[in-house]
Amino acid sequence: MRHSTIALLALFLPVLAVADPLPIEQAAPGIYVHHGVHRDIDTQYGGDICNIGFIVGDQGVAVIDSGGSPKIGRQLREAIRLVTQLPILYVINTHVHPDHIFGNAAFKQDHPIFVGHERLAAAMLQRQDSYLHHQNDWVGIDATGSELIPPTLAVKDRQTLDLGGRMLQLRAYPTAHTNNDLTVLDSNTGTLWTGDLLFVDRTPSIDGDIKGWLNVIASLRLIDAKRAIPGHGLVPEDWKAALDKEQRYLSNLLDQVRAAIAQGHTMEQTMDAANPDERSQWLLFDIINRRNINTIFPSLEWE
């Protein structure tokens, strides 16, 4: 009986020890993406609202964003291990937002190089108290073990990483979606990871400078990429058409807020009225559009 019990336990213990890997899809050879769901961060979002994933080379793996909690990071790591046992060499954060960075802790055991924009470390430090204070509200029990891990490799302008037979071209941008946006271009497949410089379906959210973002969109158009993986939303068939839609939203918002200020409208009046033609085009519009106006109105008053 004792041996039978031990044998039975042996059958179940390996199953219990394995986490639930995130579902992923292969966007191109060696390029794996997990798509987050469309929830607002202030509604107990659960840590899984943005696109995260990884790139596999001959010598190792680069993680592109790690999710909004250590649990999501662990599930991403499990998904990686279903694909390859190669070492995880890099964890690249495209910007500072909590849904993209709190999974970093799950990869500490791999001793990767953490990579980000040259301004990412300062942004993490500036927001650390607020992010950690709100993390329990955002993701509940999954907040356990949350910490902000700054980059050990800071990208000032451009940086090339070699995964073995696969070169990644990293580029840091002036203030746009945030003041620490970074893109990753896989040269082998022409796949561009945009971070939140590109939103698909979900209303673009502004945490930097709307005029700067429009300038960066113009520079993104010049990149010779076959496909783009947005920070939120499905991988579009035509990524530059998706960029057109985002540009239209931001341009319309900028024009209408400027007009409201010129007419003497208050910020609250503008939040209630601006950009109505875009409402049917985007998810979470009523929440995020108001938040965007709250962000850009004060600076535009001083143009």
C-alpha cells in the first residue's frame, strides 16, 4: 500500500509543480506573442492586458516585455520553456508602464541582462512608490513578489543584440507615448515590436507628449518592417494602416483640444465633448479619451 501511495503521488507532483503557461502564437519564425485582454488598469485588471512575448535565436532568448505581475512573468517563462530550453539572455522592457514590467521578477533566476531606454531607470524610480502602492489593487494576490527591476543595459539611441544567428535592432525615442519608449526590430523576419507606440483596437493612451508621439509615428513609417507587434491589440495585417488610424485619433484629439482652449472651454467641458467621431472606432474610449485630455490639456494651454 505504501509503495502504491508513493507511486500515485509521483504521478501528480510533476503536474502540481508546473505553472499554467500563457497561450502564445507564432507571429513569424522564432517570434512568439501572447495577447493581453482589453481591460482598464484601474479595474483590477489582473496583470494581463498588454502584448508580451519572446524571440528565439540559435544561442538564446530575448523576452519582450514581461507582463503586469510576477505570476504573468512566470507563466510567460513556462511558455518559453515549452518552446526552447535555450538560456534567457535578455529581458527587454519597451517602456515603464506597470502592465509591461512587473513580470521581470520571474526571470531573475535566469540572470538575464535587463534592457531598456536610458530614461527607464529614472522613470521606474520616480513611479516606484505609486506603482507598488497600487499593485495590490491592480492584480490582487498576484502582486506577491512585485518589484521594479531597472535595466542593466540602457539604450541611449540604438543598440544591437545578438541572439545567435538573429540580430535585434533596438531604438530609443524622444518623448512620445512615454519619455522612455523603445522598439525592437528582428532583422531576420522584419518583425517590429513597437511597445505602446502602436495601439490596435484599444484607445491609445498618452503619458508623454502628444506632439512628440505624432513625430515618432512619422519616423516609425520609415522602418522597413514586414509586420509590427503592437503594445495592445492583435497583430495587424497592414501595420502602417493601423499606424494611420492611431495618427488620425491623436491628430483629431490635438486639434480639438486646441480649439476648445481657444474658445475658452474648461478642461472638464473638453473632456465631455472632444473627439466624438472616434468613439465607435476604439475600445475603452470613454475612459481613456478623458484621461488623455486630462493629460494634454494643461500643457496645451501654455502653447
